[in-house]
Amino acid sequence: MQPTTFFRKSAGPALALLAPLPLRLTPVALGLDKLGLDQLGIDNRALDESALDDEATPPSRTRKDETRALRRIVHMRGGGTVRAVVRRAEDGWEYKKSGKWKRIPLAAIDHVVLERDAEKEWKARWRKAKGDIEARAELGAWSLSNGLLEEGMGTLERVLDEHPDHLIAREALVNHAYRFAVPRVDPRMEETDEGTAELRRWAAGRGLTSRELAILELSRVRDRDGLRALLSADLFAGSFRKRAFAAHALRRLYPGQEMKRMVHRAVLDGSEEVREQAAYALRHASNVGVIVPVANALGSNHPRVRNHAAEALGNMGYASAVEPLMVRLAAVQDAGRHNVPHSYIFFGRQFAYIQDFDVEVAQFQAVADPQINVLIEGSVLDAGVHGVKEVVFASEGRVIRNALEKLTGQDPGHSNRAWLRWWEKNGAQWGAAAMADKAPVYPSDQ
């Protein structure tokens, strides 16, 4: 069975990226501290800050004086960009790296912009895009097109973290994949583990954007069955990062396959990241039947398994999962209210004493048999183990409510009773939605 197409558009030409410089903004504020962009062909070291002119120059004067060494973004005719300290030379432009000026022929250049102008526009677009995931995805694509690679990757990382299948974000990564240095698959060894091992290890330690680029490279492997077997084996690797990337890659390259393993990972894996990626893979199966084993896990005797199952159902996105979640929520509510275990505790003392003598008279003798009785002094108390059970039910109820909020897009309140009241009013509607449930839909997709 051939896997479905990974992306709608093909990647651009393979053009080497001349190492750009990082933007002087806080990496954590942009979400870049987790990306490992130094491994994506982006040199996080300054090319040569000493090449910058020391004196401050007004913007109007800087634009006219192209011979001054200033930070600029050079857009190449082939699509690449150079973000560095750049100045105009007699027959083109040149940038400084490692103490030497390197020439860029004028014929290879499309246009040059000041870095501070590009940064200013990026900040203005960022302020407008706050709270709008579509605008942020478009901003990420615009950033990559305009040579602001770190800003673009940071923006797209946030978009994919919030919406893992956002089409604009994924297409932007495909269209600009040639800008980044991703480990390549060795075509001479692609049928063996060694052929893709380096790429799989590299992707396992990276963020979502880097993993998408790695999956694009894996999509070029011709041995589809062999690659599937390697990724399936990685689902049970010792490293949770390897397991997470394997689930991510299988979801993209082999949708609807390895479902039994995905159910196992979605419910029983100890890593939240792995469970999330496995649940997304089950969502991509577009088969409502995959919720059955996960919904059955809601009845497990182990609280952690029940919580994982509720999380998975929320991430899978099937409307049919709403009813079993509500049934479990009602059971949690009843258990927390009525089924608190009870027992009895006695505090007191017991005293033994001689109550009487049983006298027997025989010939020439008399026998007195003492009658022993017990006196009890104290109290019997009714005790219920209430605190421990309440913690378990509160935790499970919160997880179920979060899953229901993802599936329905509703927020009737932060208590089980509020959701149960909502279900009384809307249960019939969601029962009908479950009957027509063919493919999962998130509220953000509606």
C-alpha cells in the first residue's frame, strides 16, 4: 500500500544557504530556545560584528550610503538569503565572515534590504497577528521568504504546537526546506538502518518544525516497507524522543497504518509527547472504530491509564468519543459523592471480673466454679477514607473535562456538575453527531 502524499507542494531547488545571523531578540520570547536552529544551517555566531561602523547613522543616510558595513539581508536570485554584515563593493556586494570579506556577484543578487527595516516590519506584523493562528502562520511563511529564518521558524513552531496539521505552516516549511541543512538519506544504504539512522537521531532531538523537515527527507526513501518497519520498531525505543518522532513520521508517511501500536502508545506510554503524537496518528486514520479500545480503557482499574485514555480521546478528535467521556464523568461524579469507603474504629478498654460462683455440693466436699464476665468501656466511631479518593476523582474529572472541551469547543464551567448539566441539554445533538462521525474534526477546523 502506497502512503499518501506528504505535502501538496514540492520543495524548491536545492540551494545552499550562506549562514545568516540571528536576530538580536530574546530567544525564549520567540520560542526559539527549543528549536536547536544551529543544527538547521543557521550559524548562531556573529559573522564579524567588528565590521560594523561604530558611529550612529541616521536611517535616511544609511540607505543612501551602501558602502558602509551594516547588517543587511541579501536576497539571491536563486531564492536564498544572506543575513550578515554587508557592504557594497565595486562589482557587487560582499559580507564579512571570520575576518575576511567574501564577494557576492551582482548578477546573483535580486535585492538587498537593511536588517533593521525587515525587523521593524516583522514586529509590526507580529503585533497584528497576535491571537490569530492563521495570521501567525502567514507571518512565519513571510519571515522565511524575507530571510528572517529564526523568527520564521519560531513562529511556525508555535503554530504547529497549537495546531499540529496547520496547512499554511507545513507548506511554508516545504517551500523553504532548501534553506536548511538537514542530514540526508544515503541512497546507497537506505534499505538498512544505517541509511536513515543519523536523520532519525537528529530529528528526535529537535522541535516540530525540524521534524517536519526530516520527514520530508524521509519521504524520498524508495524502500517504503523497510522504512515503515524501522519507524514501527522505533515506537518501542528506549528514548521517548525517538518514540515521539516515530509516531510523528508514521502519521505523516503512513496514515491509517500501525494502529494497534498507536493505541498502545497513546494509552500506555509514560511520555506525554509520545501519547500526543500517537493520538494524532489515530486521528489521521479517519476511522471512528479506533476509539473503541481507547474508550474501553476508561474503565481500567488503574487511574493513570484512565487519565491517559481520556487525554487520547480528546486529542483524537472524534465526535463519537464525547458520549463515553460523559458516561465516565458521571461515574466519577457519583463515585466521589456516594461511594466513599467506610469502616468502624473502636477506642476503649475491656475489664474482666468475677460475676458469681457456681457452687456444687457433694459428699464431704463443696466446689465453687467462678463465672467470668467482661466489661467494655469506650466508643465506636464511623470512619470514611474520604481524602484519598477525592484527589483521584478530582484529577480524573479535570482530564475528562479538558478532553471534552477539545472535542466540543464548549466551556460550560470548571466542574463536573456543569458539564453534566450541559450534557442534559445537548446530549441528543452530540449523539446525532456521533452517528455521522466519519472523520475527526477539531472546533478550530470548523
